[in-house]
Amino acid sequence: MTTPTRRLGATDLQITPLVLGGNVFGWTADRATSFAVLDAFVAQGGTMIDTADVYSAWVDGHSGGESETVIGEWLKSSGKRDDVLIATKVGMLPGEGGEKLAPARIAAACEASLKRLGTDRIDLYYAHQDDDSVAQKDALAAFGKLVDAGKIRVVGASNFHAGRLKSAVDVGKAVDNLPRYHVLQPEYNLVSRTKFEGELQDYCIQENIGVLPYYGLASGFLTGKYRSKDDLGKSVRGGRMKDLLDGKGPDVLAAMDVVAEETGASLAQIALAWLIAQPGVTAPIASATSVDQLEESMGAITLDLTRDQLDRLTASGA
């Protein structure tokens, strides 16, 4: 069966409705595991791989660029550069040229990412976070130079709120020869909805901005791994789950359990399929530390939840 694809906003990029997150590569997934996951993703029709220059600078002994380096080594050994789309980001890893979205930093960071990835182009290049210390016109002009040079194809924004995304798009429309943000990467999942739903979601739909949400599984909470406070010690992420258990989390898991009984799907597949079905969303991002985990996530693409099931899931977290 051919894996379905969707057009990414107003761009000419066509992607499968699930993006492979690369934050674990070179961190919780070693080189061999990362290669196996990447191979399996492409074999199952996957198209876009998401990473960032800052992955995984938070790990002791790492300085950033570890994920891009692993992906670059895989691209070289597999020969599959033309079979995939690469998305990466600038704005959280300081270095040559300054910090965040300083124009000189954008230029230098892009060159460094291209080198680590071993490629001549980045298909989707994000501003990883907003930077109000730099005029939006100047940041867009820096991205525009990279587009003109053929080093990046499409520009996106991550972690922008509605007002700043609107003003950036307005600047892009008002000034000749500036690119615009065609893609948004927000935090969005069944238990974290306020950062995207409402004004930001409506604006993305209005402007045909493709949306690729991260934390689709809420750092593992939506897999059902954390059912009570006794489960918080299961991983280093457990401490983050207390607020979810004290809030709507148990209600959401209960609704997901019912849908799992009805469909035979896993909770992870249900969480991702719900995102795939949301207005304005092109594809959620999900990482995997094993081929089995990757194959489970890919199952969300063909999981066709009914309108009643979607409505029940939505209501559980409202």
C-alpha cells in the first residue's frame, strides 16, 4: 500500500502525515539504532526527518550537532538523500555570529548544519524560537539570503505565539524579496492544547501555514506509561508528569483506553492519529529509539478514527 502524503502548507513539499523526530539520534539512540530506525522509516514510506543544531547539547559531554552528525552519516552511507526531506533549526545553540536569530548567527549556523548533514541543501529551516532582540525584517532577510543561495528551500518558525507569527508574516508580505514562514512547529497534543488551539490554529489555517506539532506523545505520558504517582520514577521524564496526573491527564487516558478497546490500536497510535485529524495539522513529529517503536508510530497514519471517537478524545482534555 502506498503511504499517503500531504502538501505542507503553501509549499511544494509533499510529506507523509508523520515526521520522524531526530532529537534522540546520538543520544538515547546510538548510531546503529539510529541507522536502523532511519532505514525503517524510509522503507515504510516516511519522507521528512526533523532535527536541530542544538540536539543534544543538554547531555553531559555533548555540545550540539550530535543528531545532525548521525543523520549526515546515515545519508552518506545509505545514499538516500534524494529520498527524504531534512528539517533542522537555528536559534537555541549559540556560536559563531552570536545567539538566537542574529543574522550572522543564522548564516554561520546554516553552514555548520550543512556540513554536519553532509548535504548542499536544507529542505525546511526553522527559527527554533522567537527573538525579539532582532528585527523580524533582519531575520527574514538572513533566511532570504540562504534561500537565494539554494542552501535552504522553505523557512519555518517554531515556538512562536500568534502575535509574533502574524507580524513576521506581515513583514514578509510588505517587504519585497523577503521569504515568509510557511511552516509552524508548536507544542501540541491531547493534554497540551492551549499553546496552539484558538488564535494560532485559526491563523495557520487562514494563511495556509503547514503545522508540524512536537511532543505529540507528551513526553511519553500519552503512551499510558504514567498512570499514577507510583509510575513517576520510571524514567528521567517522570517528574514532568505530576502536573498531568493532577490535571486532565487521567480523563484523557481513560478516553484513549476506550478507543483502544474499540480499534485495537495502541495509545501512541491513537494520540498521533488524533493529531493527524486536527484542522490545520499536516503531520505530528514522533521520535523512536527502536524499530518497533517506529513501526508502532507509523501505524497512526492508517488509523482512521471515527468522528465520534475524535470528539470523545477532544472532550476528554477540554
